[in-house]
Amino acid sequence: MAKKENNKLKILIAASECVPFAKTGGLADVVGALPLALKKLGHDVRIVIPKYKLIDDEKFNIRDTGLRVNIDIALTNHTAIIKETFFPGTDILVYFIQNSEFFDRDELYRTPQGEYWDNAERFMFFSRVVVEMIRLMDFKPDVININDWHTALIPVYIKTIYSNNDFYRNIATVYSIHNIAYQGLFDKEKLSHAGLPMDLFSIDKMEFYGGINYMKGGIVFSDIINTVSKKYREEIMTPEFGYGLDGVLKSKADDVYGILNGIDYTIWNPQTDKLLPVNYNEDTLEQKENIKKNLLESVGLKYIENIPLVGLISRLDDQKGLDFIAAIIDEMMRLNLQFVLLGTGDEKYHNLFNQIKAKYPEKISVNIKFDNKLAHLIYAGSDIFLMPSRFEPCGLGQMIALKYGTVPLVRETGGLADTVSQYNFKTKQGNGFVFSGYDPYALLYNLKIAIDTYKNKTTWRKIQLNGMKADFSWDESAKEYVEIYKKAVEKRIR
Ligand code: ADP
């Protein structure tokens, strides 16, 4: 078949969440930003997500398309209502798949008591409706970009039970892995609920330790796979980070890419940030000190000149390396610093940091909550931004900190390794401090170097400016996405 001549692609992005409609994590930020950058490059891009109860039809002007799709799940027929709206402020169409039984719930995936019992069915339904829906619309995608485990069955359907259908023959699939720790593991009976053949229950397809693994299906059946940084791409092909999928990824290594997420500089820019008491740029960095005073006052710490302020904003989860901090907290508190923490998550970390706060009330402020305004203040008002993650597929915090002239101290992993480089005192290159290994004392050692360096205002300013120069906008990353979309399309029509 002839090569596709037209350079403009029709792209459908299928995901379980998208800013501003529904968000639990970084996936939603990507799905809410990448399409806008793709559109700027001239491509016809559309988005499809489930219509959760929390998505308000009126607020987003969501209307019924009149299209209906009927799917059997575990021998029971379910109807999907297809709705649509434009992504706010754009002419990008967003489709919503509505079904009250599956998606009219208070949360997206889980309650505090645990995962919804029928997540396998909810997302097999969503995936199959997407596959069916495109046949009914006047939009046949060249490529479907699926994301994480929730939409991983889309290529499985296309390459198995729809493989004899001409309509699907040239539709390529690209699989984006945002976090390999969440794979969608279920009993093998779910294959029959999904209407998929039982021969998928084999080691070279979806079988995984006696059950089935949605993410493995996505990897095996997609044309191209990508993840959210180059370093994480390498890491997930090792037993340490691959969570059991390193082997299958390695077997497709030539088709696995790593593209760094961007950040939205219309939101994260110290020069225009409306949540700051005063704005600043490379030439007015001294304003950071005023924001620091404001921040310290609002979190109940005393401002003392020349004491560096360390900031940390994070989900309080094992992934984030908080146990490293716990291990060295007493030594850390003896250093000449103040520490402000903002985060929510695991109860054990809430307790731990509250205990630390009780012990060192003058030095540390612990804020157990989700607070966007305080986050902006911490990014701008801190001197050092701490991100000691055990693993970090991409990470946004360090990229935001760099933009705000707040020097990151990170563990060398995933996207942190790709965006933060150790400052070199001879060459004056580098934008932060980086430690490696699993040794909390490596973190402490680097923190001491950072605090020492902070005393030298000229050097410190140089590191800040190196960081502020970096450009992690979506524009560059979107071009790389287009390249892998084209590779996927070529593989399908070859
Ligand atoms: P992850 O997606 O693993 O949580 P990222 O670094 O990619 O980590 O993104 C986290 C984002 O959420 C950052 O923008 C960070 O500022 C924000 N964030 C995390 N916790 C909080 C909180 N408690 N309050 C406000 N913003 C938060």
C-alpha cells in the first residue's frame, strides 16, 4: 500500500482522565495539554474520556451526539451514550462515554476502602466503546494514543476480534506509559467478560502470574510504546523498575521511546503567576526574598536572613522517597535551614511528619493538605526544592522549581535525571544537586553541599539562572509525539 502522503494526522487520545474535566494525577495534565500542542502543529486531534458523575454537563456545555453503542460485558448488554464538547477555549472535540452503571460514581477508580470491584469491566467497556464508536463517526483516526492500563485493551481488540474488519486495518496505536507501577491485574475470567479470546491467556500475550495484565496487553499489541522520560524508558526495561514487565518491554525495545512531559508555562511562570504576591524574572530574582517572607509568615515560621528554606511538595507515597528524609531528619534539623512541606497521602507519613513538626516547631512547617496557592508560594519562596523519589517517571515539581529559580535537589532517577544536572563548580554548568543510590546519607551530604553553596550568592545565582533558562514547554515534546505517531502509522500500512 502507498505511504501516507498527507502530513496532517488524525489523532484520537483515549484516556481515563483529562484536565479540566477529571483528574487524579499527572496523566490528566498530559491529556489536557498535549492535544493543544498537537493542534498548534496542525493536526486534527480529539480526546475521549469516560463521563464521570463529577463532570458537569452544564459547566462544560456537554451535549448528546445522539450516537449510541451497545456492548456485551459478561453476557449483559450495556449502552453507551456518546456526548461531546469543545475543550475549553479551543475547537478540539472531546468525547465522553456515558453509562450510569459504570461511571456515575463519586470517585474515578477507588474509595478509601479500596479499588472499585468492577474496574476490569468498567474499562473494558470504555475501551470497546471507543473501538466501536469511531466506526459511527465521520472521524477515522490514523492513530489512537492510549494511556496507562485503563485504555490498554483498545489495541488488543483492534488486533484480535476486529482484525478481519477492513475499517481497522490501518489504524495505528501508540501506548503511553505514565506509571508502570499500576498495570490493571485481574483474573483470567475477565477475558471472556470482555469478549476476548481465551488464547490471550498465554505468556507471550496477556498472561501474568496466573492472571491477566491489561498493561501487558497494551505493550504486546500496540505498534509503538512510549513513556514520559528517556531515563524512565531505560529503567522500565530493568527488573528493578519494570514491575515484571521489563522482559516484554525489552523484547520490543526498538519500538519503545521516551518523551519528556512538558509543563504549562501559562500557569507556571514567576513573571505572570497571579497566585504570587509579587512577580519576578531572571533580572529581579531578589523579589524571591519578599515571597519567602510572605510564605514563612503564612506557614508560621520566623524569617531569618541568610537561612535557606527547603521546600517539598508531594503526594505522600512510598514512591516519593520520604523515608530517606525520615532517616536523616535529626541530622537535617541540626543544619542551618528551615523546611516547609506540603502534601497529602499515606496516613503513616501524615503521622510521621506531624511528629517531626512537634519536635522541631521552629524549623519545620508541615502542611497536610492539597493547596494549589500554597504550592505556588513554596515553588517561588523556597531556595531549595527537595525531590528524593525512589522512582519518578517524569515529575513536574522539579521542572516547576527550575522555572521559579528554586534549586532542585533530586535523586537520579527517571525524569529527575533527565531534567536536573549536578552543578559543576569548575565549568559553572548544571542546574541543581543530584544524588544516586538508596543511601539517605547521600541525600544529607548533597543537602550540606547545597547549603554551603547557598552562602556564595554569585554561585547560587548562577545555578538559579541555569535552571530558569531551561525550556520544558509542550511544543518540543509534541513534535516528538508526532514523530512516533508517524512511525506507528508507517508500521500499519507497510
Ligand atoms: P505525581 O504525578 O507522581 O504526583 P508530579 O511531580 O508529576 O508527581 O506532579 C505532582 C503535581 O501535583 C505537581 O504540580 C505538584 O505541585 C502538585 N501537588 C502535589 N501535591 C500537592 C499538594 N498537596 N498541594 C498542591 N499541589 C500538589
